[in-house]
Amino acid sequence: MDASLEKIADPTLAEMGKNLKEAVKMLEDSQRRTEEENGKKLISGDIPGPLQGSGQDMVSILQLVQNLMHGDEDEEPQSPRIQNIGEQGHMALLGHSLGAYISTLDKEKLRKLTTRILSDTTLWLCRIFRYENGCAYFHEEEREGLAKICRLAIHSRYEDFVVDGFNVLYNKKPVIYLSAAARPGLGQYLCNQLGLPFPCLCRVPCNTVFGSQHQMDVAFLEKLIKDDIERGRLPLLLVANAGTAAVGHTDKIGRLKELCEQYGIWLHVEGVNLATLALGYVSSSVLAAAKCDSMTMTPGPWLGLPAVPAVTLYKHDDPALTLVAGLTSNKPTDKLRALPLWLSLQYLGLDGFVERIKHACQLSQRLQESLKKVNYIKILVEDELSSPVVVFRFFQELPGSDPVFKAVPVPNMTPSGVGRERHSCDALNRWLGEQLKQLVPASGLTVMDLEAEGTCLRFSPLMTAAVLGTRGEDVDQLVACIESKLPVLCCTLQLREEFKQEVEATAGLLYVDDPNWSGIGVVRYEHANDDKSSLKSDPEGENIHAGLLKKLNELESDLTFKIGPEYKSMKSCLYVGMASDNVDAAELVETIAATAREIEENSRLLENMTEVVRKGIQEAQVELQKASEERLLEEGVLRQIPVVGSVLNWFSPVQALQKGRTFNLTAARKQLPTLHSCHHRKAMRTRPLSRADSQGSLESTEPIYVYKAQGAGVTLPPTPSGSRTKQRLPGQKPFKRSLRGSDALSETSSVSHIEDLEKVERLSSGPEQITLEASSTEGHPGAPSPQHTDQTEAFQKGVPHPEDDHSQVEGPESLR
């Protein structure tokens, strides 16, 4: 390109092109130089910043612009900083610089040049889009062209409007008809620009029985027109869609044109499907747009050209009215708006222009054909051959054709559950859209909410492919990503209702209906001090849910958990994420409830532990003092005298058991601290306490010494598990549904899996069952062995076994 610039006769144009190329290259460079690297030092003065001194050179100024564009390095990375601008984009940018340079020419040269640019661009566009004998208006705001057309229609239908102004509208109010599927805010914009009241707008509903639900109802429109004429109003203009903003559906423009000609209404068409007029094959509904009175197009996004204005093509024979309406101008600078498009069209040529649009349509057709083969995906398409927009969504019906999901049991859906299916699918589609946008950013997918269908995903390559560089491989990758996410979506949707039923059947848990959450569900634990009527944040509940989140994450399951405020309040809740495999909702809910209850009881135990232990020790001291006094009375006074007591104890020793107190914090558990008369020893083994047993109890230690349990140690019974807690195979993750009895097991693997499960259950049944089975197996032919019988009788009578003499001879002092 540098060699081509050298051939330009005008050195200013050559320098402009060279500077533009260098500027764009510098702005696109990711490396930025700081002020220290540039050797620039700020001089203190009244005017801060780059205005100090003798001024900055072009490189420094562009460096400053680059820093302002890209922001601080500490900021989080956002979407691509600047779109991919090729040579054709540079031509469009050059058009703006060139327009400023051309404006310095003398008036006569400027008039000739701007007229040539405007006429050439208008002729090319009318030929490309099959719009014969049309005029063009170039504008920056996409809706501005329609506002000018409305003003032209008012001047055409109200002859005295130029003289009398809005007084002529009082007796016969104009009516502008808009489709219910039109762009949001379009009617309000027109009324603001034209100074018309909102009653001048008429919203035409879409089809409800026959045809697309995003197409204008032509029969209802005719009825509205007749009613307005009977009430003395003037039907002025109708805005039709050749590709609605949401789903890309096209109105029946042929029938609308006939209706407008019958009642003298101006027909204006807009939409993305107008780009297909440049192709060899065009559907009849879009081809009818070439006969309308005006249409607005946006060639910039279609061709991937930055800073290219929108174009409104129209037909009118009165130059004076078009001048009054603002569609034409005598200022040469206004005609220079077409310069960027004039340059870009010449650079692309007709073949390049058509190829861009054709490529976008082929991408949409490729995605459409691929999605037809994917289960659980519904395509909202009007005409497979004409619409370059593909709108699809994951839907809730589960056809039985896929054997992969047949093994997954679908819970019985209640009527209330059926009513929540759409909200559930909307949340899942939002999640799917976010995932796909991250995995395939070149697809340009957008997530939108439709009134009838709900949340959908839109693929519109005409608006994004040229900018993002979307290729056919990107479409294939998009389909592959959709198929990979379907098992997660199906499993999550199936578990939602089952999870809700389990939560509602569990005491202490509250199901939170959050329509924006895409996971299995949201649950909140209601603690004892929870104020259900309050919507404010609850610190105690936040601590419980924070501990619950930590415990659940330690289980290393496939589920993801997070905490956050409730949908309609500030109370903390637990959010259960997406399920990638068949999850046992009953076990999941029981684990959440038991863990939350344990955390709450432990927190209350810690709060009351000091007072409970203090009172227990005081009570134990009183009882031990009474026991010492009773012992003193039993032994007599003489035994308390040092010399005499020793003699009496030698002749007649006292056989007395150690009487202490064990302090239980719970009635259901075994001994905790044992308090002796000589010294107080505290050894606490606790479990989560309830209010009923949080005060503890004092028990005598006499049974411990009778059965010699203190020396050998006390074996506490195992903590009872929940009724629904199931044994898992080694390596099996929590919350997995049991495979026993499932059709998903193969004939070769089912036996081994079942044997492993039975083995784990036998091992977990406790040592008592194993001992019982062993004794019954060995002693089945006859009575138990003598050695075993002797040991049992000796233990019952308190007589030591000969083999255990060394373990039970202990002195009184050591026991104390």
C-alpha cells in the first residue's frame, strides 16, 4: 500500500493515507509507553497536562489516545478493545478524514465533488438492492431516516402544514401504525422528533392463530384503519418489518403494500432481511419491499465497516418537500456523509459486497440444518430459505427417543410444577447462552427474552459475522458445545421439581423460588431465631449458611454450591448449581438439613458451654462433699487419726468403691468429664445439642469401677447416621443415585457392583453383627467353647480371667 500511496499526485492525500495507516497501527498496538518511557516531564503551571510547553507531536498525541482507549492495566479484561478492522475498514475511516480535507476546497469544486459522490453512492445502492428510481438519505442515527420520512409524509398529506403548522393537525389527527414486534422505543422516538402526542401512534398486534406470532396481523390492521377513518383521523404511515429486531421474521409486505395503496398510506420497511435483496434468490415477502415507498438499511454492520452511516432509500417527485423535510440539503458538507460508504463500496466491489451477505446467510443455514438434528432444541424460524436469523432455545419436553436419558426417572410433575417449567427453562437458556458466548465468542450469540416463547438465543451473522470474522468452523464448534451442555440441562431440569418436593417435606428448610437461578434450586435454612416476616439480613443465618457452604464443598461432589441473598429479601440462601449426572435429591436435601442443624446446634453449644460447665462443676462439688461426709460417718472417727487409722486399716481394711461423678452434656451420649474427690478431671466428648439436653446431667461413676471400664477405656457407640444415608463404593462421589435395580447397568457389570454394595453394607453394620456371625459360624455344631464360657461368666461375676491378671490389679491410690 505504501508504493500505491507514492503514486498519488496530491502529496497531501498521500501523506493523509500514510498518517492514517500509521495511526491505526499505533492505536491497535497492545504495547503502550508511559510518560517516563517517553521522557516527558510535566511542568507545573496553571494549565495541567499536555497543553504545557510548546505542544505535543503526533506520536505523543496518538499515544495518549491509545491510553485513554485501553484504560488502566489494573482493570479487568473486558470484551475485545477494538473490532477487527481490515483494509476495507481503513477505507471507511479514511473517508472521514478525507471529508474534512475536501471541505477546504473552493465552493464550486466542492459542489461538483460532493454531488458526484452522493449520486454515485445512491445509484449503486439502488441497483444493488433493486430499488429503482430512488433517492438516498445518509444519517448517523438509524431511526433518524424514519423520522424524516414521517415529516415528508406529513408535508405531502397536509398541504397547509408549511403555513399553518400543527393547527392543521387538530381537526384531522395523523395516525402512524407500528407493529407490536417493532423495535422498543421506536414510537416514542418518532413522537418526540415530530412533536406529536402519543395517541397518534397505533400499535398493531401480531398473529395469534395463523402465521407467525411475530408477523403483523393484516386483517386486524385493516379494521384499525377503517375505525380511524370513521373517527375522523388520517392514516398517515405504516412501518413494516423485513426481519424483526427480535427473531428476524418478515411481515406480509405484499399484502401490506396493497392495503396502503388502497387507503393512501405511506409504507416504510426496515429490517436485517433487506440485505438479501442483493442476492440472486430472494423470497417473495422480502422482494415486495423493493416496491415500498421507503426503506432503511444498515450496510455498516452487514459489511463490517466502522463509522459507516445508515441509508434510507425513498421515492418522491417533489424536491421542495424533500428539502423541507430534511431529506436533502444544499450544504456540501451534508453530502459528504456518503464518502466513507463511497470509498468502501469501490474497495469491495459488487462481488465482495454480495459475498459478505451470502456468507452470512450460509452460516445461518448451516446452523439451522445442524440444530435440526439436535434433540431438546426448538428453532423459531419463519422461512428457512430467506431468514438469515436463527433463534433457538432449550425446551422442557423430553422425547423418549434418546436412550441415554431413558434410564433417568422423571419425577411426577404437579400442576404448580408445570407452571414453573417456563421459568426453569428460561433460567437454563440464560445459562446456556452465557456458556456458549464464552466458549465460542466468534459466534456473536445474544440472549433475549420474548413475550410468548421466553428466553431464547439468537444467531444473526449479518450483524456480527463480518466484524467477528465468523467462519463455518465456528458454527460447527457452536453445535458441538450445545450438544455437550444438553446432559447437564436435562439432568438439572429433571431434578428441580424433585428437589423442591424434598425441601418442602424437610423440617427446617425453606424452598426459595428464584426464577433467575439456573441450578437445581435455592434453599434457606430457618434457624430458631429466624424472623420469617423480616426481609433484612440475618447475621446468624449468614454464619450458618457460610459454614454450610464450607462443609458441602469439603464433600468434593460434582455439584457446585454458593451463598447469596434471597431473591426477594436480603437473607442468606444456599444456591445449588447445575447437575451433570443423576443426583439423589433426597440424600442431598437430608445432608443439607443435617449439616445446617449441626452447625446451628454447635454454635449454640459454644455459646452456652461456659455456663453449663460451671453449673455442672458446682453441682458435682456439692455432691462430692456430701459423699465425703457420708464416707467419714461410715468409716468412723478412729480411722481418721493418722496412727490409729493405719493400724485399723491394716487389721480390717475397708473395701470401698470410688464414688465420683461423670458430667454428661447430653443424655444420649456416654461419659464426659469424670470428677473425683482428689482432683477434678474434665474430658468432654460432645455432639450437637438440642435445647432439651443442653443443660447436661450428673451420673455416678460407680458402674465404671464395677466393670473395670476406666482402666480399659470406654468404647462409645457409633454415631447413628440418617435413615437415608447410603453406603458408597470406593471412589463414588456423594449424592449419586444408587445404580441397584437400574437398567443402566450392563449384564457383565451389574453383579460385581451389587456384590460390592452388599460387602460395604456388611462392613458398615458394626462390630456386633460381625462378632455375632463369627461366633454362630464357629460354634454351630455344639455349645460355645469352654474358654469363651469361662470368660463370660468371669466377666459377669466380676472375677478376673487368669490371662488378664496384669491388667486389673490396681491399688486404691492409683485409682484415686
